[in-house]
Amino acid sequence: MGTVSYPQPAVSAAIEAFCIPLKLDITVPAAEPIVRRYHQVWTPDLRILDSTGDELYRWNGYLPPFEFAPQVLCAVGQANFRFKRFDAAIELYTDVLTRFPTSLFAPEAQYYLACSRYRKSHESGDLLKGWHELEKTYPSSEWTVKQNF
């Protein structure tokens, strides 16, 4: 990923704007406490952590640039959602849907955009409107299945 995904402008911009990247050589003994703490078993292993090291979002495996950038934005959106920074989450999820509407992560962004709007307004219409958009735009998505209650 260091030669393909990370150098791409959309990926590097997302990382630089929202993350403090850390590259860890898991083969050295000094890395063992971190490997053990996070139960790391596969690479690449990417995580969004808070300032205390608590995990807010993670994924494993290579992603090409056109999927990596929206994954980072969804991950940071999820971190903001968890910290109840709903305006920031809304902005990030909207960015994914605007710039990467065909990404594998666009349905996740649509799902949590609706959740973020609802948590901000406490209006059920915000949730239902967003989830109807999810169902219409991404009918085969796992996120559509999750919202069908």
C-alpha cells in the first residue's frame, strides 16, 4: 500500500487531515506489546484509535486508492459519531457520498449519515429519510439489510 495507495492525493489528504499514522514492524520484539494488545494477526492492519489508544474503528487488508480514501473518511466519521460530534460525522459521510458514490463504503456512509442526522436532531424523519435513500441507492448492501427492521 505504501507504493500504490498511500501516495495517491485523496488517500494522503485524508490521512494527513485526520490521522497520525504509525507504521509498526510486527516482526521485532519491541512491537510485541502492541501486537498483543490489539490482537493483531494480519497485515495491513489499520485502526483508528482515540488519544488513550482505545479502538474506534479498524480494518484489515489491502485496498486500492479509490476504496482506501472513502474507508479512511468513514473510519474518521465513525470516530466522530462515537464522540457525539455529529456535525463532523455528517460532513465526512457527505464527503464520501459526494466524492465516492460508487465506493464499497458509500452504503456505510449513507447508513451513518442518517444515524448522525438523527442523533443530532432527534427527529425520526431524518433517520428514515436517510435509510430510504440507502435502500433506493444501495439496495443490495449489507447496510440496507441492517436498517431493515
